[in-house]
Amino acid sequence: MTERYLGVLGLAEALGVSRHAVHKWRTRYPGGSDHPFPEPDVEVDGAPGWRADRVTEIARWRAGLPGRGAGGGRPTAARQEYLKAAMARGLDRGEALRALATFAAEYPEMSEPELCAWLIEKFRR
């Protein structure tokens, strides 16, 4: 009996994305990264294949991507609120994001939502 697997194209169709998206995820999220793309079940001549019953697992992996959304990723609700508050204080988007990155490096123990809430509170003072 022949076993059937989904290649990159089949997986992309099952997830409703382009094959380019699947290739990009495999490159950006390799094994050993913080959010590794699920390893294929088989490789034939270098082409990966996944069992069809793993589509749900891979869809859950995709849902867990940081900043998932169109156009480079929709900011989280906390980041959107922070950007809105920062722009109201006269910062442009780039300045606001650089400030957030600076504070994230300075306070690694704080999550981004915590940092955003803290900075918004600072803006209100």
C-alpha cells in the first residue's frame, strides 16, 4: 500500500497559505529555535512530506506565531494600545518601536504586554 504525504504545496493548500509561506516558516523557524516549525515525517530526494493528520498540529503551531497577521504581522493588542499612546505623545511609529525595544532589552524580565502597560502608565503621568 502506498503511503500518502503532503508536500509543501499540499500543506500550504491545507492551511490556506502560499507554498512560499511554508518555505519561509521552515527557514525562519528551524529546529532549535524558540518556535521550531514541525519537522516533516519523511523526505524524498530532499523534498519534505508531512502526514495529513498533522495539519491540525501545524495549524496550532501557526496560530502561535508572534505577530501573526497580514502585512508583516498585526501588532498584539498591547502593542497597538502602546503605539496609539506613544503617537498621542508625539512619537512616530519608528521612534515608539525603538523605545519599546530599548526598554525590552533593559528589562528582560518583563513581557511585552507588561512593558506596554508600564509605558502607557508613564505617558499618563
